[in-house]
Amino acid sequence: MHLFQAITDVMLRNPYVINNLDRQYNLLNRRTNYSKFSQIMASSIHVMDM
């Protein structure tokens, strides 16, 4: 909830932002992270089999 509020504040006020808030939102999304991690692990296992 706080991250969403920070993103809306950035959109409204356009301050100087140090952290990329969109990427922080992606890091908090567990489904996206798990699917990307699964893809990376599957590809690394496939490479190891060769």
C-alpha cells in the first residue's frame, strides 16, 4: 500500500526519485518473481543436461 502511495505521489509531484518505484513493485510481486525464477532454473537445468 505504501509503495502505491509513493508511486502516485511521484506521478503527481514529479520529484527527484532515487529508487525506481516500478521495479520495486515488480520485486514485491511474488508470482512474477517465482515464474521468472522457474524459467531461469529450467533453462539452467537444460543447459547442464547437454
